[in-house]
Amino acid sequence: MRYGDGLAIDDLGKQLKNLTINSSYASVKVGSTANVDADFDVTVHYTEFMHNTATKITSQTPDKERGSNNTKNYKGQLGKGNSDKNITINAKYGGGVKFD
């Protein structure tokens, strides 16, 4: 997705296999992640990744101790995680990526 009001997915559903989103200058909102078991890989460039407390971050680069960096990568799990179900999001600029 390039430009625009952004992308909002209300419910991922339990049948999710793979989801790949590439976004520039638009926000990405993924709702209803509480009942989903999946792995995720989110990369943001000049924007941010916002998530709920149920989102488990297993790795973050650069780590918080290294200070500011324009590109950040977050890997982790929703629910119990599931390597057969993957969410990959690459976002540049815009309103960021949000997991509800």
C-alpha cells in the first residue's frame, strides 16, 4: 500500500496462514490479535510499532540500549506463536504499525 488513509484489518481469524504487508506513507492497523497464534516480523523505517500487552517481542533490533535508529525490526509471537502462521509487515514513514 502506498499513500492513502491506511490499511485496517479488523479480525485476522483463526484460519490465517500467511500475511505480508508492504506499506509506505500509510498506517497499518491489525485488530483482534488476542485469539491468534502466529509468529510476526515487523520492520519499521521512520515510523513506530505499537502493540498490546499480549504481543510477545522475542527480538528487537537495534535494542533499546543502542539508542535512536531510523529502522527497527521486531520479531515475536501473537498468542502462543505458530511457525506455520506468519505475519510480515514492512512499513516506511506514515502512521506506523499497530497491533490491537
